[in-house]
Amino acid sequence: MSAKTSQSGSKAGGKRGGLAGAMTPGRITVLVLAALALIFIFENTRSTEIRLLIPLVTMPLWLALLAVGIIGALVGGYFMRRRR
């Protein structure tokens, strides 16, 4: 059976379905921060030198920032998963 709807077309209980229900303020904030991080990463296009213990590696700065961001996301996801 489907949920009863009011005249405005929303589901019973005031809950919204579809895209409007999925866009919470927290998710919007995360999307905005992710977009700003990507803009910051791809605006930094010069080369940089990074010392990895002993070897010295030269790479574009955007690639180094993207790698650090991915590592941070993986570590954060790992610790958030362990908390549950």
C-alpha cells in the first residue's frame, strides 16, 4: 500500500521523497566543501618537490594535494566506520 497524500502532494507525516528529501543541510554543506576543495586543488598547477623519506619527488602541486585529500578521506572513512 502507498502512503496517503494530502492535497499538496506530500506524503503523510510531512516527509519528502526523491531529491528534495535527500538534500539535507549537512549534505549540501559537504557538497559545497568538496567543490571548494576541488577548485583549490586544480588552481594550484605549479610543480613542487616532495621528500618521501629519502627520495625527492617532483610532481604538480594539484596532484600532491589531490593525493593528500584522497588519503585523508580514506582515513576519515575508516575511523567513521570503526565508530559504528
